[in-house]
Amino acid sequence: MNYTSIKNIDNLSQWVQDALEIKRNPLKNKKLGKNKTLGMLFFNPSLRTRLSTQKAALNLGMNVMAMNFTSEGWTLEFEDGVIMNQAASEHIKEAAEVISQYCDIIAIRAFAGLIDKEKDNAETVMAGFLKHATVPIVNMEGATGHPLQSLADAITMEEHKTTHRPKVVLSWAPHPRALPQAVANSFVEMMQLQNADFVITHPEGYELNPEITKDSKIEYDQDKAFENADFIYAKNWSNYNEYGQITNADSNWTITADKMNLTNNAKFMHCLPVRRNMIVTDEVIDSENSIVIEQANNRTYSAQLVLKKILENGK
Amino acid sequence: MNYTSIKNIDNLSQWVQDALEIKRNPLKNKKLGKNKTLGMLFFNPSLRTRLSTQKAALNLGMNVMAMNFTSEGWTLEFEDGVIMNQAASEHIKEAAEVISQYCDIIAIRAFAGLIDKEKDNAETVMAGFLKHATVPIVNMEGATGHPLQSLADAITMEEHKTTHRPKVVLSWAPHPRALPQAVANSFVEMMQLQNADFVITHPEGYELNPEITKDSKIEYDQDKAFENADFIYAKNWSNYNEYGQITNADSNWTITADKMNLTNNAKFMHCLPVRRNMIVTDEVIDSENSIVIEQANNRTYSAQLVLKKILENGK
Amino acid sequence: MNYTSIKNIDNLSQWVQDALEIKRNPLKNKKLGKNKTLGMLFFNPSLRTRLSTQKAALNLGMNVMAMNFTSEGWTLEFEDGVIMNQAASEHIKEAAEVISQYCDIIAIRAFAGLIDKEKDNAETVMAGFLKHATVPIVNMEGATGHPLQSLADAITMEEHKTTHRPKVVLSWAPHPRALPQAVANSFVEMMQLQNADFVITHPEGYELNPEITKDSKIEYDQDKAFENADFIYAKNWSNYNEYGQITNADSNWTITADKMNLTNNAKFMHCLPVRRNMIVTDEVIDSENSIVIEQANNRTYSAQLVLKKILENGK
């Protein structure tokens, strides 16, 4: 069993209930991971994912070996058949097969490069490990998805929803640097599994990959989207059509108290790290309705559920 | 309970005795830290602190998650109210609150920048975590203090003193690079809690922050200061008045065997790393009277005492 | 007991049998390392060594503290008697003595610089730790040897040999970057302890250190060397005579299927990471006769045997 995409969730509401059960008693399965090793491979920086996934593994009694791949290891080659006379010292084939022998589960963080859309969509690193590793793979944010985050988001919404079918708005917001679409993608895919009135709002031209959004509702008028919302999920992403570009930095899209006033007393969500007063004003993120810290807390239980399922499955 | 300053020590002589008890039986409290996690955040390099604090946590049965913040995580913003459209990706408020959810204790190393005295004196990083974290904070060397080091120094002096009220000299010595005042500051504050004849000696102009030295004796004549000393504690620091500058590199201040001969067969101390033949000659640091290695050893017990107190306090 | 060279192996065939016993039951000695700490110090990148040595320690129940010395710690001075007014902040003497107080075993990776032959042959870093540390030292690849690798190679050959006295060929192969001789050196020293027909083949001028190769057979004709071989061990190394230079990049030395056809259905070996289609063609390394992944797997048991012996010896 791998967890590289929201598509790996067979029953989201059951997974959310299972995660909440773990949250109530995080050390209950302390023996499940005994003598099992999680290898965490980072091709990019990480704070929440690094610490929460490690914490989840420790809660399950696992050993953890973390490695910053780019600085501590060797540059990898992902193409088949090439003459390796350039920078890459090791082929993904060997790397993945070898690491599989030292670890029972391999978790990987490898962001989009935002230069080559086709290459990012191919999820070169994740796909390379999926193809060549002989143990389960966990996605700690790939080029096109961040399913541990979205599972934590689902847990958090379950805890804070006040109506059976909440209105949930994913709102684009401005950011000074070009960011991947990964978090937004997985959030959309997760929401498509929920009983909710789900709306995506962003400037025209900022459409996400249509193969992911499918028939999810898009509303270009942010104010209109916010009406009666129960959850506002803010996130920046760079332009998917003009790939990896910043074509809009309009501060009118920043989430403000005035905008939150259009909602049904909505909870404010963001995956963090967040640029204050770019994505969201201090007033909103510091308000009682902000649940960003709880979202981050639930990263532990999201990861712990996934690791637990893999460990149980492996038996 | 936090440990960010010598001021957090309520009873130094009792703490020293408790640490010596831990040293005699370091694994006695192996169960105290079970299922507790120490997060170690490094904004600067570290050898002794990194390994000894980790060792201390392991001796208490704790889990350890270490992170090099600057290379592995996100650049932090410490100012409130700013529009975060520059280099910093994450505000200390979120970072501290989030990490508090994954760790039971957060230990932080964040050196002085030595450019902006006011900013260094404000201990931006440490103060940010103190303000926003919801778990205890341990100072692994901040901009203005290194209290784990000074506690280890107190333990080491207790082991090696031969008189009830020793004469202890903190001596400045030359160094090719501008160093913070942190170690010297905490040593001074720790000595102010001791029953000792304490003297600080340094070139004129190299006075430490007077709010720290208070009425501690200063003697500009190094030879005179050394007379009858039982302990010589060598340390370089950059100029506090001409902030962060090296205004003196006089090799006459190097601790030599001739100078040690002025003392009462004094022990030689330094926090390490030490520049040989700049701070101190090979002859002195390699002599039987040098206790620098034992000082480093006691870093484990200093950290273990602090972690133990926090774990017990948290109950 | 240290393990810094193949010379530390008193009885190779017994060690190989012991390692195979560990491989059959890797958790049998889970209590041996309880409350013991392995310090892993990296002066260079590492994948297999980093993960397999850590895994070996975990299998023995040890704690592990890993440190990237150059980025996380202080630059070390290795010369005695110098005035330390240059880049180095700490002398090996203090570093080694101090780390010995926090760790029960110190493992070190410090590659050859390939600029100064004399300095590399002196194994400055390894020798410095050997001289000043007060706990056992394990070589995780030094300037002139990689004995954990060669022990894993011996284990792997034992598992795959089909004749009592196999023919084993160490073949040089081209590589775009200058590599150390360490792996080849230790392999030669290990083979000199084996009952085998051992041949080294490389272009003229690429002779390894004659103090290591001694009377091992050298055959400059690669095809002739391959005749009837049972094992082909490929490895690049830079020129030892024109020290650290690449004086040959002849792709005729690449291990191809045609060359493997000259052998007695030989197994293909390489320590990894390997440059595909430089050192060896895809066809050969992807063939059934390639045992490179098993070699990497045996790194765990090679390291675990060494750590086990040291832990038992220390009692």
C-alpha cells in the first residue's frame, strides 16, 4: 500500500474517524511499529511535515532515519538509458532499490520545479521511487499533490464543521514567490470526496489543472464565492496555464476581515507557512475563527493514520 | 518552566549537587522522558551542544527531533504587523505554536548577529519562541547568553575547587574573528551567584554589558588579575561598546604558562571550541591543570538536569 | 577495538560467517547496544553508509547521533603546534576527546581530497580521531580505504560463489569525475585474505598504491583478465601516480555484455553509486548476474558485525 495521492483513500469519512480515534489515544499503537524503520527523504525544505511525520512514526514506536537528499546524498538521475557523464551520480533505480532494503516505508518530499510542466506532472521523483522501490511510499508533498496535508485538512474540518453539508471555499491569494499547485490540487481532490458545497475562487487565468478540478465549481468573483461559506481555505499557487509564472499579485485577493464578514462566520484555514498580510491579514489569522494551528496539529494524526494503515497492511 | 537564562536558576548550589547526582547515575531517570519529545532547533552550528543535549535527552529516555532551521526549514519573520513580501516565509507566531504541538520541550540555538546591538539584546529568536511557544524553552546559546554552558562550568568548578571561596578570573583573550559575548555574559551571571572572589580582566574598552557585569570586579591588568587565582576561565568576545568590532588582537593577552605561573596553581577553563595559541598556548591547554574536556563532559549533565527539572515540573 | 582497515580483521572467513548469522537473525542482539550511543560524523555525502550503518546500530538497540561535520559543526585543525588564526575553529584534539565523552563508538566518513597524496595517505581525519578519541573508531570511508564496503563485498561473494576458489577481477572503468582509490584499495586488501584467483585490470599508469597491491596480479588487457572470471568487480579510481588526475576516459573499459560473455557467467559487482553506461552498461547492471543491490543490502550486516564486535569487546 502506498499513499501518494488522495486517490489512495478508499473511504475518506472512515479515515477521518480513524484519525480522530488516533488523536484521542496517540500512543495506543506504540508496539505496531517496533523494529520498523521509516526513511524520510527530503529534496526540499520542510518544517511541519518533517516534525509531524517523525512524531507520528515515534508514536507508533518506529525508528526514523531522515536524510536531506540533495545535500547529504548524491544527485539522482531519473531518465532511463542515459550515459551518466553529467552531474547525477546515482540512478533512481539503484537508489530506490537500495533504500528499500534499509527502510520499511519510504516517505519523500520533492517539490515541483515549476519550469517544465510535463516533468512536474510526471512526478519524476515520486514516480521513480514508486517504480523502483520495493517498500511502500508516502508522499510528503510531491510536484502535484500533498495528500498528507489534505487528509489533515479533512480531519480539521470534521472537528469544526457545524452543519452536515458545509460550504467550503478554496481561495487563491497573492504571494511574492511562485509556488506549486500541490496543496491546492490535493485539497480539491479531497473535497471531491466530501459531502460539501465546494467552490474554488481565483483570478481568471489561474485555473488549476482541469484534470484535477474536473467539474468542481469555479467562481471568479471572490466576494460572491465567500457568501455563506463555512470554511475559507486560502492558498497561493502560481499560474498553471502560463506555467510557474506569477501573472497576478492583486492584493484585493488577500483574505481580510471584511471578506470574512461575507461568510457564515467561516473558519479560516491555511496549510502554513503563510505570508501574513499577503495571503491573509493579521486580524483574520489571529482571530478566533482561524484554525491553522489545529490544522498543523492534525498533520501528526494524518501521517500516523497513513503509517498505521501501511504497517497493518504489511503484516 | 523555561531555561533561557542563569536567572532561571533558583538555587545554584543545589542545582550543582543535583547535576553531580545525575552524573553518578545518568540512566536513573530513563523512564522520566518516555514518550516525550525534545525538539532541537539550530540557527547556527553546534558540536558540544548538539551532541550533549541530545545525549542528555536520550539518558532521560526522550525522543529527539533535531532540525537545522535555516537550511532545512523556512526563513522566519519576527516582526509583528509586517507585510511578508520579502525573504521570510513564515512568522515566528505560527512556527512556535506549531512546533509546540509536536514537541514537549523546544531547545534553540540562535547566535548574536553582532551587527545590531539592540536587536541582539532583544534576543529576537529566543524571545519570539518564549512569547509564542506553548511548551518550555531551553536556550542552547542565544544572542546574549549560554546558560547551559555556565551551568556546566559551575558543575566543573565544584568538582575541582580546593578551597571554599576560590578566586575565579574570567580573562578575555585574542581571537581572529568577532565572537558574541554570550558565554562571557552567562559566566558572569553564574559567578554572581557563587561564593567566590570573582574578577573579570580584559583590555580597556572591552567592557561587557554593564547591566550584566553590575558590580563584578574588573581588573585591566591581566597579570594582576591572575595573582592567586584558583580558576582561569579564558574567553574571547568582540567589543560590546564598538559593537561587534575587533578593536584589539594583542597576543600579550594569550594565556601562557608564564601567566598561569602567577596563579595559585589554577585550573584552566574554556567552553570550546578554542583557538590554540591564540586564546591559550598548547602548553597550558595540554597541561594537567586544563579541565576543558571535563567541562565539555559536564555539558551532558547540565542539560540533563535542566530537561529533568522541566519534565518533572510539567507533571 | 577499532575498525579502520581490513587489517583489523583477524579471521575473514569467520567474520563472513558471523555476518551471515546476523543476516539470518538481525534483531537477535537487540539488547547488546542498549544505552550505547553511536556517533556518526560525516565530512562527505553518504547514502548507503549513512542509512545502513544507522540501521545496523538500531538493530543492535543503540542510539544514533549523526552529524554533518562540515555544515553543522566547526572546521577542524589537524596540525599540531599551529597558531589557529585561520579558518579552523577547533583542534582535532579537543573535538575527538569531547565527542568520545558523548558517544561509545565514533564512525567517520572523510574522503581523500585528491590534491595532496601525502596528506591523503596520512588519513589526516581518521588518524586524528584514532589518536585523540578515547572510544573505538569505525571507518565509514576514509581517504585510502572503505573497509565496511569490502567486508560487505566479502559477505556477498560468499553468498554467490559457486566454486571453492573463484576467479575475481577488479576492473577499472571510466568515470567523468576524479574519484578516490579507497574502495579499490580495501577490496584489494580484502581479496588478499581470500582463497581466490585475484586479478586487477586497469589501463597502464593507473596502478594503485603498490604498498597496497603488493604482489596482487595486474593484467593490463581487460579482455584477458575477464577470461573465466567468476566475479567482476567494477570501480573507477583516479590516477594514483599522477595523483588525483583523470588521465584516461576510454569508454572501451566500460563493462559491457560482450565483456561479460568472456567470463565464466560472472556475477557483476559495484559498490554504488554507479554511473550507468560509463562504468557499466544498463544491460549488464540490469541482468540477473548483477548483485549490486545485494551488496548494498549486506552493508547493514557488515556494519552490524563490526558494531557488535566492538560492543562485545568493550565489555
